Amino acid sequence: MLLDVRSVSLLADYFIIGSGDTERQLKAICDDVLERGAELSQKPLRVDGSPESGWMVVDFASVIVHIFLPAQRDYYRLEELWSDAPMVVRVQ
């Protein structure tokens, strides 16, 4: 899911919120995000979290990528927290 948070947050312009079913998938998704960022000459300001925690965050300043295990995504409900932000893309 891609949210345009420009009108509701000073943190970033966009949030990408995704999920993986296992810790291994979380790590693989995060690694792929970092690799694709590098291909575009984008270095993250910070990478936080761990597969074991169920929530990883890659901060590219204007774009913040959140990667969750399903239980953590259900618990934190970022989509609801940022519900005033227009949804740009939703993929299921």
C-alpha cells in the first residue's frame, strides 16, 4: 500500500506499507528495498527493526517503507492511523 502523507505528516511524503508472512520474507523484502534504492542512488537515512521484531522500517527521508509480519501489521494498523492520507496504490 502506498499512502500520500504529504498533507497529514511532516515525517515524509509517502509511506509504503507491506507485509511478509515469515521473518525470512521480511528480511528478503527489506534487502530488496535497499537494493532497489541503491540502483536509484538512494541511500537510506536509517534502517530500523529486525525480522524477529516483526516490523522493519527503511527511511529514505521522503519515502518511508514499513514491512510487517501480519500480527504486527494488525496490531499497529498504520493504515488506520494515517487514514486521512490519500491511498495512491493498494496491492493485495
